[in-house]
Amino acid sequence: MTYGTDYPAAKSVSQNPPVRPARDWVTWLIVLANAIYAAVMTTQSLAGTGRATGNTAVIGAILLVFVLLPSNLLRIKWARRRPIQALARLRKPLGISAGIWFVAHTIVGIVEYFDLSESLLRQLLIGDIAIGLVATLVFIALLATSNDASVRLLGSNWKRLHRLVWFAVPLALTHAALSSARLHHLEPPGVLLFGTTIAFATFEWLALGRRRRSSARGDAWTHAGLVVAGLIVAILIYAVSYATSGPRDLTSYRPPGPPPSGG
């Protein structure tokens, strides 16, 4: 999940200023550290010794912001500073790590908030959960194709696939906001981080979207369009779930606090 130009095939279709990617050992050190930390938190959740749904989402969202914003800020001349370039070099390991955290979030969320004695499908179709599930599937697709073999196989379609991260962000934001409301505990960090990414897409469109014959103009319009599409899909999923499941499943399915120990 790199969303950028780390691979040779992606460079041919990217119009970003060239940024040398991090060395391989740095990449794998960052990914390994995040994978171990996520595994520890997931294991604690599975063992019932810790709750990690909120933390896994926030860490994933932080990494995602550091993947998307620096590499796309480089399209704007006044933003081409060394700290931004340094962060842009890390987009590959940070993107892969974000995907790992979102997968961990899905696992611990099911463990901590689902009633495993009831139908899993019925619970997955609850409005905010269904929206989050669609976002997770996108993140998994990006994570699974964040390798050289996928770049060679997909060619120019690789970059098109990874642009779907902009489609997943509003889904994740809607999921975070609606889940917090349904579970009666707002989690401002996750909402703020995903909201920041959407705000940046708006800023990017305002700053670059009106340029004539500019490659950055096309990317700005694509990002903004995917954000709007994600918001529309989130609204449709929630509306269908509400119409079919009713308000009880969407507002009172799980009381605040840990899941009950039985039945």
C-alpha cells in the first residue's frame, strides 16, 4: 500500500517530482516493527487482556496521513521542503504498515464488539460496520499489491488501483463517526485524521485543479472525485442497512463498555 512512485512501473505514469525511496533495510525495519506491535496488541485483545479497537484504528490513520499528504504536497512548489521529501521517501513502508494496522483493527473489532454466538453476517451488515468492511477490503487489496510482482503484473493499472485509497478514506471516516455514535463513545483522533485527509483532497483540488494542461490537475480531480464517490457509497450503504435492519441494530446493538461474557 504505497500510493506513490516507489516502483519503476509506477514512475512512468506518475507526475510527482522524483523522490528516492527509502533503502530496503529501512523499509523492512519499519514494516517489521509495526507488524510486531500490531501482533502484540491483537494477541492481547484475543486473550482478553487488552482492548485495541480504537488504538489500531488511530495508528493506522496516522500512518495513512503520513503516506498521502507528503507525497502529494510535493506537487505544490512552495511545499517542496526537505522534511516533506524525507516523509515522502517512506511512503512504501508507512503504507504497508497502515494496511497491517487496518487489518488488525478489523480482527480486534470483531473480537471486542461482536457477539460470536449470533450471526456474523447479520452483524457485518450493520450500517457503520458494512461501511468499514468495504474500506477494509480496499485496504487489503492495496496491501496485497504493494510488491514488485504486482507492479509488473498490473503495469499502469497498478497506480489506478492504488488511487482507490482516496475512495476508502471517506468510507473509513464515516465508519469511525457512525461507530462512535452507535457505541456512545466518540473517538476524535480517528475522525480528525481521516477528516484531515479529506480536507487535503479539497485543498489539493483548489490549489491544482484549475491549472491548464497540468498533470497535477488530473490527479487533483481524480482524488477529489474518488473522495466524493466514497462519501456517496457510504451514504448508500448506511441507507440500505437502515432500511433493511431498522434503527435498533444501528443505535442499540451494543452498549458501551466491553462485550458481555455470555449470551
